[in-house]
Amino acid sequence: MTYSQWSAIFFESFTSMASAFPEEDLDESCDNCGEDRVCYCLKCMLSLCKKCKDSHAHSEEGHDILDLPPLEQNMPMCAQHNDRESTLYCWGCQVPTCEECARENHLKEGHDVVEMTTAALIKRNQLIRDFAEEKNKLTPQLQSQVKNIEEGVEAYKAYFQNLKDAMTAQAEKLKQMVNEVVEERQRELKEMEKNSAIILQEQRQKLEDHVAEIHDTINEYRETEQSGDPEKIKEFADKNMDKISRLKQFPEMVKVTPPTYESAKVDVDFIREMFGTLVFKEHTWSTDERLKIPDHDELIQLPTIEKEEVRKKFGTLVVTEAEPTEEDPQENQRTEETNPPVEPEGDREVSESVISDDEDIPRETDETQFI
């Protein structure tokens, strides 16, 4: 192939290749007046000449002017031929090439080949548009996503704080209910203590009255005995025989049993149940949107605390009802043996049998035994 033939093929290929690019990839004129451009406004995405640049830059704030100096004509050396410049560029292989390499390697393969300056111009225009698009569209979008993430972080903080507050409120509610149950138990215990004190006081009073009656009877007998009148002694015996027999017996007493507290074992599972459970669900969130957190009532579901359940877990007070004390059969038998029924057979016998022995009747010094 002669050089003229190769040149014809090359320029035909270059012409078809150049026409395949949009006009904006090959245009170096000002978008306002058509003069040669010297800069590019990244905000407005406009090519501007020197005159239009000055007026455009002062029209309003916020313009971002990118200067476009003329492309240098320095060509890289061919990778295959060190003594030749790569004046051409294979668009298919995206590599610079000399004319011979373009003819022998790239054109034969059907690749598109253009001049190096044309390729540089196309690529520069494409980079400028990409850079402007990134600045005007992509950057704001990324900034919006960053803002969404920041808001999402704050939303998550509020979300977790809501969970903490809900748990704290549940704990306070449980503690309050426990305190109420404790107060109930203590009121019950106080009432039991009061009732027991009343019973014991009544029994003490009964014993004191019994001792006082014994002392009065003894004093009355002594006065009768000192009179020396057999008729009075006999009359005293007849009148007080049943009373003396009764006074020789202890009054019926009531056995008071203090309450016992049956404390239930601390149920850790019950406490955990009262606080609910934490369920982690994987959540896919696109930063293109704002993070949506469910409503408070939807995301926090805590069980209802039943006071009766707390009572059961807290234990119970067990009280044995007061019962009359059982008399000792042996004691009764001993009393009957030492104090047989009195049958008056004479003045002297009556005086001896009315009160057989002071040991069977409590003395004043014995009073402390019943208090």
C-alpha cells in the first residue's frame, strides 16, 4: 500500500470517527458568542471566551471558573519506534500510536484512529463535563446522603434513649409495685402485732384479776379466822367453797402463735419477663432517604405488670389462729389429790379444810409469775 493510499484510508477513518462524537466533544468555541473559548464555568456548564468570562464571573456569586489553556503540541514517542512521535491515537485500544503502527496494526483490525490533538480535545471536554456534573449533581447528592446519615445517627441515639427510658420507667413501676406490696405486708404485720398485744394484755389482766381475787379471799379468810367465831368460819366456808376451788385452778389461757413469713425464692426469670426482650432485626437503609424510626408505641412493647403476680413472688404471711391452752391432766390430778373436796364436820375441821395449805394459793410474791 502506497503512502497516498494509506493517507486516504486514514483520513476517511478519521472523518467517520470524528463524526461519531457529539459536536460538544469537538467544539472549542464560546457558548455565548462563538469566539474561541478560554475557560469553562463548572456551575453553569458553559464554555466562555475571555470577554464573556469577565461579564459572566461578575453577574452573580457562586461561579466556578475553570481556565482552559491551549493544548501543548508535545507528542509522546511511539512504544514500538523510539524515533517516531505518536501523532495518532487508537480509540479502540485507547493508546497513542505512530502512523506506521496505526497502518499496520490498528487500521487493519478495523479500529478507529484519530489525531492525538483531537483525541486530547475529546477527552478534555468529556472530563470537563464529568467534573461539572460531579460538582453540580453528584456532590450535592453525596452531601445530602451525608446529612441523612448524620440525621440517622441522631435518630438512632434518640431511638436507643427511648428504649433506655422505657426500661427505666418499667423498673420504677416494678419498684413502686414492690414497695406497695411491702407496705401491704407491713400493715398486715402491724395489725397482727396489735391483735396479739391485745390478746396478751387481756390474758395478763385476767391473771392479775385472778391473783387479786386470791389475795382478797385470803385476806377475808384471815379476818374471819381471827374473829374466832366458829359460826362465821363455817358460813365463810359454805359461801366460798366453790370460789376457793376455782381460784386453785389457773384461768383458761389463749395460746398466741406469732406469724411466720414464707419468702418466695427470687424469680429472676419473672423479673426478666417484666422487662420484655430486645429483638434485633436487620434493617436495610438507603442513604438516599431519611431514616424512618417507628413510633414510640410501636417500637417499645413492655409487658403489663400485675400486682397480684408481684404479691405471689414476694411471699406470704402465715398465721396460726389463737387457740385455748390445754390443761395438763397430771397437774389436775395432782391438784385434786392435794386438795380433796371439803366436807365440814365441825368448827375446827372447817377452819382447817377451807384453805388447806398456803402453798396451793399464790402469794403476793407469786404475782410476777403471771405478768
